[in-house]
Amino acid sequence: MSFDRDIVTWFAGHRTPVLTTAARWAMELGTGEPGMAVLAVLFVAAVVVGRWWRAGFTIGVSVLLAQAVARALKQVVARPRPPGDLAAVQVGAYSMPSTVAAMTAALAVALYAVVQWRRGFRPYAAALLVTGLGVIACAMVYLGAHWPTDVLAGWCVGALVGFIVIRLSRTVFRGLLLRAARSD
């Protein structure tokens, strides 16, 4: 698509060492095995310490399922990544949908839905989550790891998975609560 190429070309022509280093660091934190392991440990610790079982289940399943669905769809779509002359990083594998975009969209949807935000804070939380999604998307396109439409497709996959998991977890946990109440 010309739209995709024009945007990636613009980013490639406006890279700076500082921004490229920051974007690479963010990419490594979110996609590298050490970064993912640290984030997973912190997530599990927060769930256990806070006793946020339903929220932890919903968020965790949303992110993992979005990752699995995006990876499966990549094999079906089989879209190549931006060419080497436009990319600051070489990622390999196929490009669409963006797995990182799917995972972060699922995370944002689940966080927004299951966290008990303080009164009046929900709009700020939404703005913060959307800003985070935008920054991550820009970093992926800036580095040439994805075309913009890969990110859009990933967001759609992640949001849909997040909504489905939220609905299912509400049903499952409501059923568990009803069963527990009946057994008392």
C-alpha cells in the first residue's frame, strides 16, 4: 500500500540516534525474552499480593490469547515486513497483524474494563492507555518493524480478543460466585 510505504519512508527519513535507541529499548522490553519474563513476574506478583484473581485472570488470558491469535493470523496473511532499506531493525517472520499491537490492545481493553478505577479517574486512565498504545505503535513503525496497517490490524485483533475474554470471565466468575453462595 502506498499509504503504508509513505509513512514508513517518512519515519525512516526522520530517525535520530536518541529516538532510535529509545524505540529499540522499548521494543526489546516488550518483545525480548528477558523483558517479557520480568514483566510476567511483576504481573504475577501484583496479582498475588493484591489478590486480584479475576482481574489477573482476565488480563493474563487476554494478552496470551491475543498473542496466539495474532501469530496464527500472521501465517495466514503472510505479509512481509518493511524492506531493509526502510527498517532500523530486522525482526523476521511475517508482519500482519502486529503481535505487539494485539497484545497491548488486549491489555489496554482488559485493564480498562476490570480495574476498579477511582471515582473520576476512568477518563484519565483511558487517555493514558490510548497514549501508551499510540507510543508503542509509533515505535514499531518508526523502527520499520511493521507497516502502519499491521498495527491497526493488531489493535483490532487485540481489542476483539480482550472484549471476548472480558465477557467470558464475567460469566465464569459470576457462575463460580453463585455456586459458592449456594454451597454456604
